[in-house]
Amino acid sequence: MLSIIKSGLLKLSVFELFVGMRYTRAKRKNHFISFISLTSMIGIALGVAALIVVLSVMNGFQKELRTRILGVASHLEITGANNQLDNWQVVAAVSGRHPHVLASAPYITAQGMLSYGQGVQGAIIRGVLPSEENQVAELGSHMKVGSLSDLHPGEFDIILGSDLALALGAQIGDKVLVMAPQGQFTPTGVVPRLKQFTLVGLFQIGMYEYDAGLALIHMDDAAKLYRMGNNVSGVRLKLDDLFNAPSIAESLNSELNQNGGAYYVTDWTQQHANFFKAVQMEKRVMFIILTLIVAVAAFNIVSTLVMAVTDKRADIAIMRTLGASPASIMTIFIVQGALIGIIGTVFGAIFGVVIALNISTIIPFIEHLFHVQFLAKDVYYISDLPSDLEWSDVTTIVIMSFVLSLLATLYPSWRASKINPAEALRYE
């Protein structure tokens, strides 16, 4: 069988191509064969379109969540031993000379307990320099009330995530008590350090992890509260291409530690590795599941060709007596089945691409038409279906669909090549 396949496919001539295309277009005595062919095309088209749309939506969600995470996190972080960096200006200067680093900003991060009235919540306290923080993150664009510039050194102002403020019951202008876990010695023993901060702003990223667990204060105030002196926790970097973060992190790590330094360079893919791996795994699983739809439709071609071979037994016998080889007969039916797969794949790809590119218009129209909302704003942070069409996904889907269609043609085509002309013409 393999020898017939190789010889037939490698020696595809005008004869096989012409007859195969004619068999695809010809009207049949058995209309059920045409019906099966049509359903096979439609099934392949729907499967390919569904794959393109679903993967585009998943890419859109991944991109949207990545944007929201990196609105608070950074592309790269450089820290020192014991969460302290004593010469951050030098580190920032060395990093800034890298051609792919756009901006840098120091920060102090520590755990703390926030209290207001009867509410008590644990949170990550981040000390920032407002003017420089805006260059490495997009927190400024997520402010619901106030702005980062409202944080002034020495005034002990604080900005909270919207969910964190809601849990505390605090509003703008209220005094929020911040407790540092590091204790201070007093005549009565060791007690935690306490400081009142004035709530001057609220932000909402759309990620519960940050909205319910992050508080921002000025870096000078954080240094006083946590007794950091002139030290900081680290330096955050923004890159021109976030996907180059791992290689740039490796390069900076080598440069900073070449003289025996103790610097740790981490990138966003390491900090949120589990999350992005989970999203990528979901995408692979969805691809496999939806590929089964295409596979079922593609293998309907087997039924189509088996019935077509039975219907054309006399024609096959006549072509054999006129000199057609078994490989030519096999190629004719491979061409016929492959055309069904190609037509279905092409229409499915076009349909899927059109939907993926216009999903932001199609979904609101359907919601308005049927008075429904797929992603309720009071439940989901992302209320619109995002879509990010990647042509590499489209190419992979098209190739996969064509290969499955081609594989489905092999067995019935091989059976056609084995028909004995004398047996086929005995009762004609």
C-alpha cells in the first residue's frame, strides 16, 4: 500500500487531477453520497472556524490578563540579599545602559496589617516614587480616585486597592492604621510599629490578588516605617519587548554579578509562571478537544469515498482496461477526498478569521438582540470577550485539517486501486 501511495502521489498527472475533480463535481445517481460529501465539508468548516475563534478568544484573555498583571508587576526586578539593596542608584544606572531597558524605578515592599474601625486586613505594602513608578507600571491608568502624585514624602498618605478599602470600610480622607510586623522594644516589651496613614486614592486593576491585597505609600514613608534607611527592596525595570525578558534577565544577571555581587534578577515569566502555564495548558486542551470535531468531520470522508468507490466500480474497471495503473486510480480518489477537505478548510478558515476579527462587534449585537449578557459586569472583571488572532494558530489549524482530510482518503482510495476489472464488469 505504501508503495502505491508514494508512486501515486509523486506522479500526480493532469489525468488524475482532472478525473478526481470531475468526480467531485459530477451529479450522482445516489444522492446520499452528495449529502455525505456536503456534510463533511460543512463539518470541517465549522470545526476549523470554531478552533480559530476559540483560540483567538483564549489568546485575547491571556493578553488581557497579562496586561493587567504587568500593570502592577514589572518586566524585570533586581533585588539584593535579605530583600534589601543598598546601592540601588548604581544598579539602576547599570541596568539603564542596556539597550532594551526603557525605564527603572526603586521600590520597597513588605508585609503589613491594615486596620480601620472594626476591619483588619493583611496586605503587601509597596513604597514607590510616584514620578518613576509611572514609567515602569500602568497603575496610574487604573486609578479610580486620586493619582500616584498624591503620595507626598513625610505626609504618610496611602493608596489602596478598591477591594481592600471595601473590606476595611475606609473612604477617602479616613485615617488607616498600618502595623509593621517588625517589633520595637519598649519598657513594656516588644510591640509592633504603628503609623496612621491618610487614604488619598483607590485603584482597581481587575485582578483580585492586587485589588484586595496591595497598598501603595511613598518610598520615603516606607523606609521610615520599616527602618530601611537608604536601602530599598529592589529596582523594577520596563523593557521595550516583554517577551525578551528571560534573555535580558540572564544578561543583566551576568553583568551585575561579574565582580562577586549578590544580585537576583527575576522576570515576569518566573514571578507568574504557574498562572501562565495553566492558561497555556488550557489552550492546548481546548485545541485537542476541538480538533476532534474536525477529525470526526474529516473521517466522514471515508464514508463518502467508500460509497463513491462502490458507485464508480464500472468506471474504475474501464479506466484499468484502458491502461490506468492502480496508483492512478488511488490518486483519483485521494484528489476527490482532498478537495472536500480543502474546500471545507478554506471556507472554515475564512469564516473563523472574520468572526475572530469582528467578535467585539458580533457579541454586543447578539447580547442586544437577545437581551442577554455573556459576561456580567458585576461578576467578571472582563465584561467583553477579547480576541487576539494569531496567524500562526490559523496556519497550524489549516495544516492539521488538511492532513486529517488527506489521511481519511487513504484507505478507500487503496480499496479502489485493488478492484479487479473483470469482477467489476461481470454484471455490467
